[in-house]
Amino acid sequence: MTDWDPSKPILEIDNLSISFFTRLREIPAVMDFSCKVMAGESMGLVGESGCGKSTVALAVMRDLGKNGRIVAGSIKFKGRDLTHMGDEELRHIRGSEIAMIYQEPMASLNPAMKIGAQLAEVPMIHRGMAKTEAWQLARQIVADVRLPDPDRILNAYPHQLSGGQQQRIVIAMALMSKPALLILDEPTTALDVTVEAGIVDLVKDLGEKYGTSMLFISHNLGLILDVCDRLCVMYSGEAVETGNVVEVFDKMRHPYTQALFRSIPLPGADKNARPLVSIPGNFPLPHERPPGCNFGPRCDYFQSGRCDAVEVPMYDVPDDDRHATRCLKWQEIDWDAPMKAKVTKPKTPIGRVVLKMDDLQKYYSISGGAFGGGTKKVVKANESLSFEAREGETLAIVGESGCGKSTFAKVLMGMETATSGSIMLFDENVQSTPIQKRNTDTVSSVQMVFQNPFDTLNPSMNVGRQIIRALEIFKQGASDQERSDRMLQLLDLVKLPRAFAERMPRQLSGGQKQRVGIARAFAGGAKVVVADEPVSALDVSVQAAVTDLLMDIQRENKTTLLFISHDLSIVRYLSDRVMVMYLGHVVEMGTTDQVFQPPYHPYTEALLSAVPVADTKVIRKRIVLEGDIPSAVNPPPGCPFQTRCRWKSQVLPAGLCDREMPPVRVLEGKHQIKCHLPDDVLAQMEPVIKIAAE
Amino acid sequence: METELPWGPIFARMLVQFLPVWIALIVTFTLSIVYRRRLGLYGKLFDSPVGMIGFGLVMFWVFTAIFADLIITHDPLAQLSGLKNAVPGSALKDTRGDTLYPYYLLGGDSLARDVFSRMVMGARRVLSIAPAATLFAFMVGITLGLPAGYLGGKLDTILSFIANLVLAFPVILLFYLLVTPEIRVTGIPIALAAVLFLFPIIFLTILWNSRYFTNPPQRNLYVGATLVIGLWAYSGLAFNADPSGEILSAISGRNVRDVFSMDPNLLNVFVSVVFVNAPTVFRIVRGIVMDLKARDYVAAGQTRGEGPWYIMLWEILPNARGPLIVDFCLRIGYTTILLGTLGFFGLGVSPESPDWGSTINSGRKLLTLFPHPAVVPALALMSLVLGLNLLADGLREESLKD
């Protein structure tokens, strides 16, 4: 260790190739991958699922499992080659010099051990530290990851902490041995955006404080911009572009990077005037990669006979900071050319009111004791929900986990009945009609698109059969033949090949499954569709295509879309109106412009500032919320948001927020805000997102 | 012909006797290995050595049971003079003019019957009860476990409590109670059979109805067929009142056997085995359902207004098949052992029956002098159960792999 020179790279990966060996064939997962991480530098690895970014991380840890093998190249950590290291030596390095943080915090912590014991274990094993000393260190690090009350946390078990706190503990554990390199594999994907913002800030500060180098893996370009100095874009097992973050974002030199940026909703994108451009085609399977450039078949600049002739090497981009691209034509393409103007689509006319909720409440009562005794507690999942949605309109419902948006969907669908209030669906009161008692027309006209594409289809039934079943239930078609024809038309509608009817769900990609889910929802000619985070589990390039599809179907059928999401970028892109929910309350509601411009509700403001934006020209005000979302079982008195609100001190008289629920105030243009803040304070609010002048 | 055969020729002769089994095994394995990529989980089994060995052992006994009539060398009930407790390979004194096989390959038992033939016929007895009893236990467990897990609430509490009650009672004692003549007089076994045998019919009726209620003609066909065949079998198996025998006899004028009937002794054993296995299956199914019911495809079914039984039987059950198939294999093994234990205690089966449990029991008395009458069926029982366990292991291993 002493012979390592800090001016040399900490991690140097050279022409690394990794393959997985299955019964049938060798599957190359990573080919010819090179990158360098200098001391104190943070390197972002970005790409869609299946591009091999996690495989690279696992290879650095030498944890590829039984059937994964490094077939070529080297990984040098502080000058020592990890690929030829023995198990004993690796054990010394893992956890002490290289630490890894995974996506799922609960899975990384031992549920049967106290936090303190788990943390203290690290220096006790690696450095032979005494127990008391190790606990001392643990306490200090827990304070470093900004957890309140470290002593209580050290004596807690993992399940007693929230997801955000758990992830902070995992980070603390990684830092216990002061590693030289920290690998973070999608560390915030499982967390809510406001919690994510806190973790991202923490990781950045700790990197600076401890001088740790980082390998940050994410699919979220905005996050990479926030955290990293350099990045490496991966596509289908290869690094396609690498360089300084700002240079790559502003002067990309690879068609894939360009396509990726065009497919994510940045401020300024608009579903009608400037629709997103999705990347055509599908990600190639690892054993079916095309000859030559892997991105060739999906590339706008593809030139046959050239791009598909030879394997493409990395070319250095001169004048830039170690910027390189894997594109033969990088010098010929006019990178600043504006996007080919896509057809602008007409705006969907907004019609009559189809859905009207009035003062809807949904309470659950849960018993306190283990045997049904004890005091009954009431969970107020939805509190006085009032809004209307019109034909052809997209209403976005925004909020983090636990805000009551799923409960609201359940009540609307009839899986639960409302505690009080009314739901008018096409001039019919449905608030207390469970789904079994609704007639087929009502059921088929309100349908849902689910979040998780891997869960939305029954894995043991083929695609066609699942759609036909929906048609049977909705009493569509008179004979099996008619239903089968209608099913094929539905596949056309969602732009899937008809041959997919025979496929099993496991043979489909995430985006394709989501399309089948949409086809199934529209089987009975749905008029109101609740889309519960329909694209959040999909890759960015696929997200654009699926959102586009939803918009197209909406235009054609004049569907009312209730779009539940926590991703404000996509909400701004596609919704007409936005409703922000927090702990069962609607805290703000208005048109998209009203909600995304000041005056904000303090929660909306924090939410807007928490969403990472992948645009170097956007200047964001950082507002990091303290603490976690309170539990709905035990909500704070007064305003639900008062525990985390940064404006609370400006409300007069002091303590009003702790005592009283704020009234709904209607500002100009029917913009509703549930807040005690006086008008002049609201009027002085500054926009969170500013686009810098070019 | 006084000399005994040494072990070499004994094994050689046994190999020859098992010829139909070898042929069947070779055909099965060749076909399966050739087409394994198209056979789903069953095909994947042939990628796992453990699974293949297990499957081989199980199929060996299955084919033995099927071809038992071709394999046996003597009538399993025939007693031949001078061969009482004969050692393996003993030659027959009187081959009745070469009509009989000249050797007792694995010796004779205390009643001078051929151990080899009894073991082969025993396979048929064991394999005709254990899988069927396990299947019935699964029908009962699934039909009750699905609603308990899916609907939860009071129903779940009550059913789980009953399951726990049954499981809390010592199994052997329960068997003794169920098969003693005094209890049989009270009619409890018949009543139990009447309840338990109803479940497969209920299961299939709900299965068809929930899927095809949108298309009444098809529904009526399936449900009708299930009810006719089901109730016919039900009357025969549970009450020994199958009308077909009498009707056919009356028509043809000859004495025709009933299509569905069960020996009262066998019925007792069968009912007891189903009764003690069903609660465990119930608990497994209930657990899996509680896990699977949170999936989005279940929610999708609910939002399009599917009934609870459709969701349970067509959305949840097919996706629970992996663990259930594995448990099914293991459970056949337990049931085989259970039947062996019952036979060993002399419960339920007739004394001359060649089933392995009773044979071990009758051989036990002279175990120190003549071990072979007990050891042979014991080895057979062990290899079958081992095969089933290995098969279950292989299936579990392969179903986890992609």
C-alpha cells in the first residue's frame, strides 16, 4: 500500500471483458471496457438495464458468482491487479479498501443484529480494533451521516429505521473502514425523491470530507450530474462515451448519448409542441448483438457497410478532458443540429366532467393489540379529497410513498369503499359500490395501468389469453373468433407485433409488458384510466415510448388519464393539471404551469428542488427536507407538513401550524394551496428551477 | 438342482426379469433428453444429475408396478413346499414339469412364498395408494388453503385452527383410532371419506365455472362432465354404492364388477392418509397465496371485476405450482413411509397383502436368523423414497434456475 503514488489512478480498468456461462452458451456481458478513477474523483456509470454497469461493479469486487468470469483485461486497484488476486488477499481489500453500497438497504443489513454491532464489526475484523473503540467510531460515523440521536440509532435494529435511515446506515458501514474506493449501485432508486436528495447531498459531502473515490452507478442522468465529476455511458456491454460530466452533457459525441438526452423530459419539453423522441427498436440481447457498432440498428446516423463492418474502437476527442467516444462518424456528425422537427400533435380537446370527487375520506381502523384488543387506531389514508377530471384531460397526482395516492386509486376502482364523501363517475355515485356490485360498463370504463412491469402480467398465461380474458369479462365480442380479432387489434393499438399473442410474459421486455398492460386496460374501451407510476420502473429510452403511446391512445379515445407519479419531470411533460398530495391531504392543486411556478406550497417547492435535472443549464435551488415522512398512523397535529417545513417560522401567530389544519385557499385561476403562509410571503417565493441564459 | 445360486447369477437373473422396466426406462430417458429443451421444467430436470437419478429411481418403481405381472417369477401368494425361509437363490424342488421358474431368487419367507415376487407386487400396491392419496390431500389442502390465504379474516382463523388441531394430534394414534373396528362401527371413516372425497369434485367444478362462466355452453359441458363422472366415482369410492356394476350386470346378465369401488380396509387407510396430509398442504398453499396475492396481476384481475375464485384458481394457483410440485414429490415419499408404517403395525391392509410395510413386519420376527424377507422390501421402500426426495431436490434446484 505504501508504494502507491496518489497521483496515479486508484482504479484502472483496462480492456475488461466479462462473460457469463450458461448451459446453452457463453453470454458476453461486458466487452472491452476501460476506465480510470483518480483519487478523490467520482465516476458515474450510466446506462439502461442490462448494459453491464452493475457487472463492472461486481467485477471490481470480484463477486461475479459461479458462472461469471473475467475473460480478458485487468482491473488494477492502487496498482495491484485484482483479477489475479487470491481469496485471502481479496478479503482484506473488500470492505476495508473497497466498499460497496447496494440498491436495497434492508437487504444489506442483518435484521437480527443491532446497528451498532454491525457497524463496529467492520473495524474489529479489518483492523483488530477493540470493541469500545469500534463503538466509539461507529457513533462518530453515524453522526457523520447526519442521523439524529446516534446513541438511540446504535441500539436499534434495522427494521426500526425508515428506508432513508437504513440507507444512511449502509453508507456509514461502508465508511467505517475509510475505504479508498466506494462503489454505489443505484443507492437511491428504492427511496423517495425528497429522501434521495438528502442521501445524494450526503454522499457528495462525505466524498469531499474523506477524499474517497467513487464509482456511482445509476440510470438517472440527473443524479449523475449532481454527484459525479466524470461519467461513462454504457450501451450493451460497451462503454460508448466517457469524459467530464459537463462536457459529455453539453458536447456529447456519441449518437446513443444524444438519443438518451432527447428521450428524457427536460424542462421545456412539451407533449404537443416538442414531444420526446424515443429510441427506436429494442436493446439487443447479449448473444444477439449486431456486427460492428452495437447501437447501429437503432442509430439515426447509421451507414451500412461502414458502421456494421468492423468493431468500433474508442476515439479520443481532442481538446477535451479525457473525452472519448466509440463512434466512427463522430467527426462527421453535426452535433449541434436541432432535433428533426417531429410532427407536432394537436392538443386533446378537454370535454365534460367525467369524474368528480367531493370531500372523499378513507379511514382504516387497525387494532392495537396482538389479539384484537387494545385501543383502535385510525389511519387517515385520504382526507377531504375534492377534484374533478374532464374528458381528454391528464390529471397528475404527485406525492411520495404513504401520501394516500394508492388508496385513492383503490377507492376509485371500487376495491375499497369510501368512508365518507362522494365519487361521481359519469353521473353515477360509486363511492360505496364495491367492484362486485358495479355493472360491467362501469368496471370496464375505469381501468388501471400498474407500476411494476414484471408483476403486471400473470407469468403463467400467454399474452393473448390475458387480453382475451379481459374481453370476455367486459362482454366484448360475440364469439371466440371476434374476441381473438379484437385482441390482435389491441396489440396493434399498443404497437406490438401480432405474434406476441403467443408469447409468455417472461419472453417480453419491461416496456413490452407495460404495453400489454395498457392493451388490457383498454380492452373494454376504458374512459378513465388510472396509471400508477406506469413508467417509473422502465428504462429512460423506453419511458418516452410508453408515455407517447399513452398520449396517443388518449388523443384517439378522449380518455381521462389520472397519472400517479412522483417523478415531476414526466408530470410537467404530460399533464394538464397537477394535484400534490402529502399524508392524505391535497396540499396543492392547479394547472401544470401554476404548480410549477411560484407561489408554491412549501412541500411542492421541496419536491421540485429534489428532482435531479439532467441539464447543465438548469440552476436548481437546493432545499433538502429534514427527517422522514411521518407515519400515517400517527400524523403530526395541525398541518401535516409542519414537521419538515422550512417556512414554518414565517407563519404568524407562531405555532399556528402546530395547532390548526390550514384551510384550502384559492388563489387566482383556481389554484388551490393548503397553507397558512400569508399572501405576501407566498408572493415573494422564488422559482426553484431557473434556466440559465445561454 | 439342490444347489443354491451364488449372488452373481441371482443378480443376472433379476436383471433379466426386469427387462421390460429397462426398456421402458431407456425409451423414457432417450425421448426426454432429446426433447428436453421443449419440455419446460420436466425437461430441465435432465440437466441436474441429482434430479435424473431421482427420476430414474422413481420411474424404475413406477414401471415395475406397471409391468409387475411380467416381472414376477411366482404367484406372490403361492406357498411351495420346502422353501420356508429359504435363502436367496434356492432352487425349487418341484418345478411341476418346468412350468414354474426354477428358483426363489431372493429366497422364501416364513410362509414359503417368493420374496422377489412379493416385493415386485408390493410396488404395485404402494404406488397405487400413495400418489392417489397425496393427490386427494392436495385437492383438499388447495381447496381450503386458497380461500383461507386469499380472503383471510374469520374464515382463515377457523380453518387454520382446525388444521392445527389435526396436526397437533399424534399421527400414529390417530391411525390406530381410525382403523380400529370399534371406530369403524361408528361410521366415522365413511363420514370422513364422504367429506374428503367431495373436495376434488368441488375443486374441479369451481375451476371450470370460474373460467368459463362467460360462455355458458362450454361451462355447462365441463361442469356437467365433472359432476357426472365425479359423483359416480364418489358414490363408488366413499359409499361403495357404484350403480354401474349392478346396471351392467342386469343388462349383460353376467356378474360385472363395479367401475369404482374400494376395499373397506383400503378406504380406511386412504382416508387416514388424506386426513393427516391435508392440513400441511393447506398451510403451504395458504402461505404461498398470502405472498402472491399482493402481486399486480392479482390487482389487475380485481380491477376488471373478476370473482375471487377465478383469481385464486387461475391467477394465483398456476404461479404457485413450483413449490407445490416439489412438495408433492416429497409428500408421496412421506405417504409411502406412512403406508409402510401402517402396514408394519398391521393396520388397514389384509394380512396376505404383499405391501412392503406388512412384509417387513412379518419378516421382523425371524430377523436374526433369516434377514432377507425383511431386508428386501426395506431396501425397496428406501430406494423409492430416496428417489422421490432426490427428484424433489432436482425439481427445486432446476425451478430456481432460469
